[in-house]
Amino acid sequence: MKVTYQYRFYPNTNQKLTLNQWLRIGRYWYNRQLGDRFDWWEMNRTAINACPLKTSIAAPREKPNYYHQKQQLPILKKDLVKVVHSSELLDFKQVDSTVMQDVSKRVDKAFERFIVGDSKGGKSGRPRFKTERDYRTMTFSTASNDWIKLIRKNWIYIRLPKLGVVKVRMHRAIPNGFTIKQVSVTRKADGWFIQLMLEDTSVPEFTTDQIIPTWDNSIGLDAVLHEDVYLATSEGEKLPSLKPLRNNQAKLDRISTKRNKRRRGSKSRRKLAKKESRQHQKIARSRKNFHYKTAHKLVRSGAKLFFHEDLNLQGLTKRNQVKQDEDGKYLPNRQSAKSGLNKSWQDAAFGQFFTTLNYIAGKAGAVVISQKPAYTSMVLSYRNEIIFTDCSIRDYWDEQNSLIVDRDINAAINLKRLGLGIFPSIKRRSGNLSVVGSMDDSTTKEILHTLHRAAKKPTS
């Protein structure tokens, strides 16, 4: 079993200067390798509609890979490397060899995801060259317990290669039986942090047993962006939202306005930029803490299956298409309102939350499964009728059952039905939607009981 613990450590002044120089060398080495791969990519590809009639086809260049680029390191260590655009001299001998080899591995993975894709066939975007703000982490891949030199009550002293002993604040103890396999060092806005990857071979990796889904051991989760609600569950509960970016937007804007008024390169501007980055870090940490607390609350319910909607977050936060009239004049496309909605989606960070929920649920022996949410928000969960045809319809009054049906809780129940395989099929006939399928009486009673219980709860 492998786990990763993060601690804050306190390097002295000389160690900080050394670490910053290592990051500079690592960033140069990353960008140099990536540029070499882009050169190979451009030299060995030709558009099928742009091939000249007469051309001399040269021998294709061999594709650079991890091993070929890693073999350049001994040559670069023989002398100082000069950066062309700044005439800066970099000494590769200062940095531990495993750190430079890990940089080559990172480039290889990023480029392979770009041209080949992952195991599911999905490709990522074109890798970007790293700036000082982007490149902040170094990895020592050959760490061991011998690196630990001293452990006190709340402190641990670790010797890093070519750096010396660093003082680490141990806010939680390393579990017994776990050994250090890898160490990563990261520079953040408020200081330096170290990540210890620990492994215990006696503890088996978690493998989810074959869980038989039932109505009692599963929960449906619907993502909500209405008012102060974050999630709606199939148990009739609405979880409140934190909105960390919205609540701190005014303070962040004040700092950004002050920073933009200062002269570029001045000390006051750098000071305000650091203050702005700390504010962003505070927002990100509060969001992450909220995600973990919400995930733990859901897992403590005892459910073994969580069905959530498979959101296309990239499409949901996409800009509206530009509209033009016959004369080429731009027409209103409601992008201003869409920008506010995009910020709400990004502030909620549902993709990060469902990843966190999957991690927390996995440790508790539960499973998180995504479902395609088509028509789940439109169908009445206990009657298989199309009711919520418009997003503005937030409630539905059922006179027959004397019940107010909440739109979000109803969608969460439908996601649960979808995961259990009892959601009806929706067909479009002559432009109209028709629901095909039936439901047994016991499931209908369970749904009505949940909706009655949810209607009695006070709104948060």
C-alpha cells in the first residue's frame, strides 16, 4: 500500500537559494527537452493537403524518448550550460541526478499524452513551456528511510542529497511499518513543503469487492449551482455550498487593483503579487478542505455505491459562440451572463470534488460511479412523466400525493435509479419526448417516502 504525506519544512537561507537555483535548472532542462520534441514533431509531419509536387524527402529523424534525452545529462554536467536568451550560466552538477532524470520522465509523459493519448484513447492538449510560476516541484526518486537522521516530538530531520539536513514540521507521525520510497519538494506561496511517498508491502492494495447494488446501499448525487446548495442527495438532503472564490472576490480584487497600479519590476509590485498569490492559495485550500469534509460526511452515511452525474465541465465552461449580422457587426451573445456562470462552475470545482470522493470512498470500501445525466432532471422520479421541462421550474406540486417535489432531489433520485438500472428509456417521437418503462410499487413507495421526508426538512 502506498500513501503520500505532506509536511512543511524550513530550509535556511543558503538552502533556499540552492533550491531556487535547482528549480531554475530543472525548468530549463524541461523546456529544452520539450522544445527538442516539438522540433521532431514539426520535422516529421506534413499536412496531406499541403504536400508540394516536387520535394526531396530526407530521412526521418529518430524520435527523442526518455532514454535518449536522459543520456545527455552526463555531457551537460561537464561544463556550464549557457542560456541563449539571457546568457545565464547553469551548473547541472549542482542538482542530484535523480531529480534531472525525473524531469525527463515528466516531459516524456506530457508529450506522449499529447500525441498518443491515455489508455482510454483520450488525448491532452499541447504541452506548454514552463514558467517560473508553473515549475515548482522537484522529485528525489531514490529516497529511503536512511535519509531520516533524527526524529523529535514534533520535528523530523531529513538529509536531502547535495542540500543537507532540513528541518520538517511533523504534524502527524509516519505510520509504523511504512518506508519512504520517494521525496518531492514544492515551493508554494507561503513557504516550502515536502511530500513523502510511503509504502508498506504487508498492507495489500485496496481492491473493491463485488458489491451488489441495492436501493439501500446506494446514493445518487446531483450537482447543484442554485443559490447556496452544493449537492442534492437521493436521501432528500441538500448540502450547502462554500463558494470560496465568490466570498473572497472583493478582497482579491482590491489586491489586484493595487498591484496593477504599481510600476512593473518594483519592490511594491512584487510584494503585492506575493500577497495576491497567498490569497489565491487561501481560497484553494478552503475549497479543498470543504471537499474533504463533504466527502467524509457522505461516506459516513454507510453507503457502498455513489452515483453522480458525469459532467462535461469543459463544455459547461465554454464561451458562447460569436454572433454577427450580414454586415459583420457583432451581436449580443449573452457571454456576460455566461461568464458569471462559468466562474460559479469553476468555483464549485465538481471535478476535483468527485475525485476526492472517489479517494475517500475507496478507503472505506465504497465505489463512486459516474452516470450520463441525460433526462434525469426532467423525469418525475416516482411516476415516469416529463415534468421539469424548463430550468426555471424548481418545484412541482403533486395534488394527488399532496407533495412538493424538489427538482434537485428528484434528479438525485433519478441518478440513483439510473445506476441501479431501473431508469426508463426516453424516446423522441414526432418531436415529443415519451417515457418507456415501468417501476414496481415498492420502489415508488421508497421514493415517495424520501420526498415526503425531504419536504418536511427546513431549507438551508
